Amino acid sequence: MAVIEKGGSSSGSSGKSALAFINDERFRSVFYQLLVGAIVLVAGYYLYANTAANLDARGMEVGFGFLGSTAGFSIAWSLIPYTPGDTYFHVFLVGIGNTLLVAAIAILTSTFLGFVMGVLRLSKNWLIRNIAAWYVEILRNTPLLLQILFWFLTVFALLPSPRQSLEPMTGFVLNNRGFYFPSPQPGDLFFLTAGAFVIGIVGAFILSKWATKRLFDTGQKTPVFPISLGLIFGFPLVVFLVTGAPLAFDLPTLQGFNFVGGGSVPPAFCALLLALTIYHSCFMAEAVRAGILSVSHGQTEASYSLGLKPSWTLRLVIIPQAMRAVVPPMISNWMNVVKNSSLAIAIGFPDLVAVFMQTSLNQSGHAIEIVAMVMLFYMTVSLSISLALNQYNKSVQLKER
């Protein structure tokens, strides 16, 4: 009986240890990660092998050697100089430049307009508050593609011809061929002015940090804004004048049936920029409104009790605290601006999708490589925006002690 009891006890303990090993959280975590990794690798290999077999059956080559071949087609407008004799890789760079230009400007303008509309939605004035509310509710619920087509087909396409152009200011011309503006022509010593501008920005940033520390340490306020204006604009202006104003402007002039000289952007660029700005400013406005409402009303009452004016309260107390709630949706909004710029293909603006994933793909036939490059570009830009704003978001979050 003693032997039987000993054997039974040994079998039960081994079963319990096996169950304990299986139920161990660390083991399960590693096991499931390895299992998911194996499934991903098998699926990836299956897709690769299946694609390679299909391409081989059709006699199609895979590789990026086509990027060195001559494109042979023209592009209506480009930020980077381009000729039809350039390569497909140069077309890729042209598309990136055009996409980043319109996206960067739209991010800045939609963020600024969104902040303004978000604050106006909380205005105590009934008319202003309701105008801002209708602006947001109507435009954010209208498809972006329709807004792009509206601006392109019903506004810029109906502008007068070059001979009857609208010229609100000297050198700034608007017609159905596009928007023309003076083009700067820097001289030999203009780099000194540019360097002074960079130094002024760095100096203003250092001044802001020092003034904040001084305010917390001594309670004394430093006039940061006027001093920063002097550093950023006054100092470069002095350098600009001392060096002999080494900057000229090439003005657009009417010759024949169109304007020549200066800089210009096509109507498709203007329509796309306006649509992206207005559409995404609505979402930005809602994020700003939610962020402001997330700040306790006691903060406003406390600032008023200290004698701060409403404008100072909004700028120094409410907005800094609201940014903790504004930044996360702002990240998505900025990424959507970049991705939604691909809708430019609907009105013929030569962005990356139009010149590379459409025209270049149709000519070269390298669909897999071109689609992969375009996807990699958008993914890289989106991840870069997310990384930068997440770092800023960490800096404005409350630090627990």
C-alpha cells in the first residue's frame, strides 16, 4: 500500500507541474508570439511564392532596374525641375516633392484655421458661435472629393482668362491658368540674412525657456513676444539692409496669351489646397473645442481672480492644458491630410499617385514595385508625423511625482 501511495503521489505532482508550466504567463506570452510570428512568415512566403510563380508564368520581370530608364512623358507642373528625358526615379522624386508641398501647406493652414474655428465655437456671441458650428457641421459632413471638384470646376475653372486676370496686388495674378506671384531672386550675400533668421529663431526659443524659468523662480514676467519679434524679424532686417538688400523679385508679366516670369501654381493646386484646408480644419476645430472643454472651469475662474484678461487666460492657462487632449487627434488629422492629398488625381494635379502610380505604372508595367514604393512613402511620412507629435505630446503631459 505504501508503494502504491507513493507512485500515485508522484504521478499527481508531475501532472500539476505540467499544468503549472502551461498556465505560466511568461510561457504563454512567448509561445503565442512565436506562433503569430510563424503564421506571418508562412503567409508572407506563400504570397511571395505565389506572386513569383504568376509573374514567371506571364514572363514578367521583377526588380527596380526600371527606375533608371527614361520616362519619356511630360509633367504639367513640378516643384523639382523635370524634363521628359529624366528617369522614372526622378519622376518618383517629382511626385514626392509635389505631394509634400501641398500637404505641408495644408497642414499649417488647416491647423491655424481649425484653432480659430474651435475657439469661435465656444464664443459667447450667439452669431459667431452658430456660424462656426454650421461651418464645421456642413463641411466635415461633405465628402472631400466633392469639395475638391467644387473648387476646381465651379471656382477656378470659371475665373477670367489671362488678359482679364484678377490682380489684387502688384505682382499677384489670378486667372483660369493658375495663381502667379513674384519669384525671389537672392543675391550673393543673402545667405547672411538667412543665417540671421535662423539665429533669431534659436535665440527666441532660448529666451522663451529662460523667461519661463525666471517666471517660476522669481514671479517676474519677461516681455518675450516683442523681444522675439525683434530677434526673428528685426535682426535679419538689419543684416539685410547692411548687406545692401541682396534680394530682387521677378514679377510675372503678360506676354501673348499667358503670363511669363515669376512663380506660379496651377488651378488644380489651388483647388486641392483649399479643399484640404477647409475639410481638415473642421476636424481640427472639434479637437480644439473638446480640448478646451476638458479643462476645468475652475482654471478660468482662478486666472480671472488673479487679474488675467480673458485673452491671456486663453493663451496662458487654457490652451497649454488643452493641448494634452488636442495633440492625439491632431496626429491623425495631419496624417489624413497627407494621405487624402492623393485625391488630387481626380483633378489632374501631378502628385505622387498621378505621375508615378498611374502614368509610370502604365508605361513600365512594374505594378508591384511602384505600388510598394508609394506605400512605403506614405507609411514613412505618417510614421514620421506620429513620432514627432508623440514626442511633443509627452512633453505637455502631466508629470507625476
